[in-house]
Amino acid sequence: MEHANYSKPTQREIDRAETDLLLTISQVTGRKFADLAGWHESKVSRMNWRDIATVFCIARMAAEVSPLGRVIQEAFKAVGNKKAPTAGTVEASQITMGF
């Protein structure tokens, strides 16, 4: 628990999470979202997305200090953020042209 962070999520973190959440959800209509969730459409329109964004921020903070969260972070560090090779890079020895 030496990495524990007992502070609240900042307003900026909550704003960013809410924006990300709303952008993601806006990809489907309210009717489709309600259908996928098995809810009535009115529940989606009454939902407080800010509270949900706050829960996500707190869950992220909790995951940073949980044993499982630490394992995932260490695994990500070990694997790294490797980029896929670019499609435009082709060695000259691979190209043969005959006329």
C-alpha cells in the first residue's frame, strides 16, 4: 500500500472521464443503448453521467493500488508500447520489376 493515493479525483479528471464517456455512448442512439442494456429508454435520458464518470475515476484510483492492478501495470511495462511496422516501409531488395 506504499503507492496508495487517498486524495479525491480532481475536477479535471472527472470532466475528462465524463467527456470520454459521453463521446463513447454517443456512438449509439439512446434507444439502441437502452435496448443493449435491457432498460427502458427513459432511464437512459435520466441517467447522471457525471456520477458514473466519478465512479470510473475512483475505480481507476483503486485499481492503481490493488494487487491485480499492480500486476496489470507491471505486465504492460514489460510488454511495452510497441508500434506496428509502417505499411510504407519496404526494402529495395524486395522489389523486382521485369520488362
